[in-house]
Amino acid sequence: MMQPKDRILVALDTPDVAKAQHLSRQLQGHVGGVKLGLEFFNANGHDGVRAVTHGDDDATPRGAATPNQPLFLDLKFHDIPNTVAGAIRSVTPLAPKIVNVHAGGGPAMMKAALQAAEFAAEPLGITRPMVIAVTVLTSMDDDDLSAVGQQGPTEEQVVRLAKLTQDCGLDGVVCSAREIAAIRKACGPDFKLIVPGIRPEWADKGDQKRTMTPREAVDAGADYIVIGRPITQANDPVAAAKAIAESLT
Ligand code: C5P
């Protein structure tokens, strides 16, 4: 049974391994996992990720032991199917709980990603990572969409790509809070929605604009909420995570 805290994925947006490792250890058991993205991965690679999720020190053991801290590896792959399949195979030994690709890479690419995750996880004896897609980056507005030849309005394109993602057999999408309702309606109850742009009432909005509180997002249908600074920049990150989990009960 999923507990409220399991819905919280903490974005560790730093290239600093020691900082990320410290936060990850502190938060272990208080959240559902951590998110590491392009900045961290490109700076620190597999060893850096393992240091954060498996708690390994310099003498990094190989193999695919399940991490102490579940991992959303947010690398948003987008390339030809063969290359994306290879990238997924290359990260599967990190035993991520969630990996992602760009839906704009198309159906063959998404199916190849899913199949690669299945095939790579099986011989390692680990659970297949959830494979989810990014639909339209929330940094894009209708003008940006038309500049790259995609048909808006944005929300329609988001739903179109979410349905395509589901048709390809993938597990879900990353979406903004205000897209939850439309995607839930189009894709049904089992499609996983992972939602950033979340701010508890007590937290600074920072550069996030149309935010929802953790409670609002989960009530609207989010399966996982991605929260960075309200936890990572808090004086007491564990207390912040606990307060958020409490707000979800
Ligand atoms: O610190 P904060 O809670 O704003 O962090 C949110 C995380 O979610 C960051 O890693 C950010 O890159 C990511 N994200 C987002 N909005 C999106 C997609 C991803 O904030 N639409």
C-alpha cells in the first residue's frame, strides 16, 4: 500500500555529489525517492548517482542492487529508437524506479525505450523501471509550439502526446499541475502522472508560476509530486518533508 510520503520525489538540483548524498541520506524513509537530472548526471555519471542512491563510497561495487533511496532518473532521452534503447540499457543497472524520454521522439522510439527497460532489467533481477514521457516542456507556450511546427494550443498537444505515450504502452507522463485533469480524463486512472511545480502554502514560489499545493495536486489526480527547493532549501529538510507528507493524509 502506498503511503502519502511515497508520493514525494525530491528534486536534487545540484552538481555537488556530497550535498546530494547528504540530503538523500537525511530524507531516506521520509520521502518516496529523489530525482536526479541532466546537471547532476552529466557532472557525476553513474558513480555519482550510486553515491546518492545506494550510499556507496569511493570503492563503488558494481551490479544492480536495488537502491536505498528510490531514483527518478530525469534524463529525458530523445534520439533514434536504437540509440534511446541503448541509453536505457546503459542506465538500467542503476535500478532507477523511473526513467523518461521525450514523447516527441515518436512511437517507435517510445516502444524501443520500454522494451529496452524490460530486457535490461530482467537478467539483472530488478524491477523494470517505469518508463514515462515528457509531453510539452512547460517552458513552451503556444508561440514556441508553432515556431517548432507543432500544433497548439499547448493543452491539446499535451493530451495528444499523453495519449500517444499510453498507446505505446508506457507507464505515464510528467505534467504540470494544471494539465492533470485533462490527461486523467483522456488516459484513465492507471496512467501515472508525475507532477512538478508544487508549492506548499508555506513555501516560497521561487521561479514557479502556476503552482498547486501538494494536497491540491494529489486530489486532482497526481500519483507523484516532484518537489525541490521547498524541501532542499528548508532549514530542516526532514521536517519539511514530514509536513508535506502530513498534508497528504
Ligand atoms: O525546486 P522546485 O520544486 O521548483 O523543483 C522542481 C523540479 O521539477 C526541478 O527539477 C525542475 O527542473 C522540474 N520541473 C519543473 N517543471 C517542469 C518540469 C520539470 O519544475 N515542467
